[in-house]
Amino acid sequence: MNKCLNGFFKACRDDMEYQLSEEAFAESCEANNYEFLSNGTLFN
């Protein structure tokens, strides 16, 4: 049981770390066609 729970929590932690990464941000921006100005403002 502990092995199962440890695996679950590790997967949750790994996913959270990925979601907060620059790689995930870049992929999300590309997938949603977000573009930004040089000052970081979202370009509409």
C-alpha cells in the first residue's frame, strides 16, 4: 500500500514541477497562440 501511495505522490510532485517549468509555459503559449511584447505584456 505504501509503495502505491509513494508512487502516486511522486507522480503528482513530478507533474507539478513540470507544470511550473519554463518548458510547460512555452508549450502552453505555443498551443494557445499566445504572443508577448518585449515588456512581457500579452499581445492581443
